[in-house]
Amino acid sequence: MSTRKGIKGEKDIPIFHDEVKKKHTVVLTPTVWEKLKVLSKNKGLSISEFIEQLIRDTPG
């Protein structure tokens, strides 16, 4: 589990990945959003980082 604890964020400097994150928009149903909140909280991650890790760990 990756956390930012003890790491000061700096603009345009990636912490966990080899590139800086960029803002994107995704439209989800309230049910999926609530499930994402629960799943990411259980892993100790933000929703953004949870999605990032999920996709990076998925082959293809």
C-alpha cells in the first residue's frame, strides 16, 4: 500500500509514478462512486490512486 505519509508533494514532481497526474473527468453513477469510495478507503488510498493502481495492474 502506498501512502504519501512523510512525503511533501511538489508541483509537477511525480511521487509514485514516472509521470505527473493530469486532471480528467469520468462520469459515474452514485452507486459506483460509493463503491469506489469504500474500496479505496479499505486500501488506504485516494480514489484517484486506487483507479491508477487498478488500471496499471490490469494486463492489456
